[in-house]
Amino acid sequence: MAPVAKIWPCVSLLGLILFWNVLFFFRLSDKPKESPRHNTTLTILIWSWPFGAVTDLTGDVCSRLYCITGCQVTTDRSLFGQADVVVFHHQELQYGRHRLPPSKAHPGQKWVWVSLESPSHTKALEGWVGNEWNWVLSYRRDADLFVPYGELVPHSLDVVDIPEKTGLVSWVVSNYHHTQARAAVYRNLSRHVRIDVFGEASKRPLCPDCLLPTIAKYKFYLAFENSIHRDYITEKLWRNAFLGGSVPIVLGPSRTNYQQFIPADSFIHVDDFKSAKELATFLTTMNESHYRSFFAWKRSHAVRLHEDWRERFCTICRQYPHLPQKKVYLDLKRWFWDG
Ligand SMILES: *[C@@H]1O[C@H](CO)[C@@H](O)[C@H](O)[C@H]1NC(C)=O
Ligand SMILES: *[C@@H]1O[C@H](CO)[C@@H](O)[C@H](O)[C@H]1NC(C)=O
Ligand SMILES: *[C@@H]1O[C@H](CO)[C@@H](O)[C@H](O)[C@H]1NC(C)=O
């Protein structure tokens, strides 16, 4: 996996050079030449870094880490006047701590609204019915800037290693609310099979390095999302289950929606069973060859997590030439809930 992961970001370099030629052409022909802010570097201003923790942005970070050239990602608000794109992360806007500037600094400036949380956990969306938002960066496939929590990338492997198993089902949960759909399914299922629960919500918290080795010991992992929304498939699947080497039992959007991201035979969907008892029987009676078949995807694919906000923001530069220049979201809440 290592060589593939290293080469992968650079493969697109040639394509990027082409994009840049196209972009440069449009920027020269499209916009007044005398404008002082235009050079071949795009400036992406992050108005407030998500959750406050700014990571290292020194040097040419997009080029250094992701082979994306001509891209300056900054949190320096003094560059607002010249920024091509200004990015606002919802969590900080929601509490009113970081108010929006009164208006865009220049007609070509684009504002991006960012949330990787589901609509159920994205509060105070009501106010956004103006023309501030040009683009959305989200886990939704129809977002202008689609940033999934993870993806499968082509990769070849001769022998699939399945970690040795000592337990049947595990679940790591940090926020447990008995009213959530996932809590009801957990309670029902736990009447029929033993489920070992770890994390903040249990009395067994896990250190970050213990997470995957612990999950690896179990045959199945409850990859239960905190709320059910289209395309909302998080690290619970990509990292905990897939990287942990445990077969995911998913609760989230429909099976069809999952299959738009991962192979049909790589996971078990709670909705496939009429009752918790039936699911429990399926888990406890599964034979070895059936179990192994859930790992078939590993022969041709590897998991790539997208967890670094720098990567998410640097890719704005890569997409920039293809984004709709005249788009505005007149009712953001409606788009996010109905879309
Ligand atoms: C382009 O603009 C960025 C920021 O606005 C600046 O840091 C960079 O030095 C400029 N590059 C050139 C070649 O003028
Ligand atoms: C849990 O089980 C009860 C009865 O055993 C059933 O009525 C209920 O629908 C189940 N809930 C879920 C979420 O599976
Ligand atoms: C294992 O289970 C699968 C699915 O139920 C079945 O098709 C297959 O014949 C079983 N294999 C053996 C060796 O029992």
C-alpha cells in the first residue's frame, strides 16, 4: 500500500499542469488585467480553522503534501481583500464567534460553506437565505466540493490477511443517546449476541493507538452512524471497520447508497434483516468461507482516508477551474435537508 499511497497524489500532476494552462488563459481573458490581486497562485482563505486547531501551513503546504501547485491556503485574514476563495466552517459560524465579513471583497471572490456533519448535527442553518454561498464543501456527492470521509482506491494484493479473532461483535461509541436509532438497534441486538462496547460512552475508553488493534480482534463491527442521511458514511466505516479488519454491520443510509461507495459484499446492512434476532443468527452461524468473502475487495482495493483538513482545502485549488462561476445557494438549509 505504501508505494501506491506515495505515488498517487503525484499522478495527477500532469493533469494539473494542463488545468493551470486553461485556468491561466481564462483568468487573463476573463478578468481585468490591471487587477493587482491576480497572479497564478490561488489564495484560499480559511476564515476560521475547523474546531480551532490549525495545523502546520508553513511553506507551500499544498505542493509539499499533495502535489497541488499554485495554491496558497492561509488563515491570515489580512489577505481577505485579495483572496480568491474564502472558506467558512459551519461549526464556528453556528456559535456566532466568527461573524461573516459584511460582503465579498471583490466580484470574483467565492465563499464556500463547509460542513462534514450531517444535517441533524448542523444547527442554526436558518439564517442563510442570502447570496453569500457560492459553493459547498461536504461529504455529499452532489456538493460542489465533494470530500468523502474515505474511499476505496485501486490496489492489488495477492494474500488478504484477516486479523485473528477472539470476539464476535464490537462497538466504539463516544456519544450515546438512548433515543438514537442506533441505540435501539444496539439494545435489541445485544439481547441475542454479546457486544463489547468501548469508547467514551462506555466504561472502557480506548487510547487512539489502541482503537484499531482492539476492533481487529472482533469479527464484526457496528459501524452505526449517529444520524441517517444520504451519503453520510463516516470514519466509523472507513477507518474503524475497514482499516480495523472487521466486517462492518452498517446503520445509516440505504444499502443502495452504501453500494455507491463500497462493494455490495463488503458489508452487512441492518435493514437486510427483519429483526435483531435474525441478524444475530446470521452472525453466529456464518461459516468461515462466507466470512472471508467479505474481505474480497481487499484484493483489488485499499482504503484511503481523507482526514486532514489541509487536504480538503488544497483540493479546492484543483477543482477551482471546474466550479460553476455563477452559482449561489439561496436557501442553504433547504439544499442540505432536501437536496
Ligand atoms: C501571488 O499571490 C500570493 C498571495 O496573494 C503571494 O504570496 C505570492 O507571492 C504571489 N506570487 C507572485 C509570483 O507574485
Ligand atoms: C427492537 O425490538 C422490538 C421488539 O422486540 C421491536 O418492536 C423494535 O422495532 C425493535 N427496534 C429496532 C430499532 O430494531
Ligand atoms: C458456507 O455458507 C454459505 C452461505 O450460507 C454457503 O453457500 C456455503 O455452501 C457454506 N460453505 C460450507 C463449506 O459449508
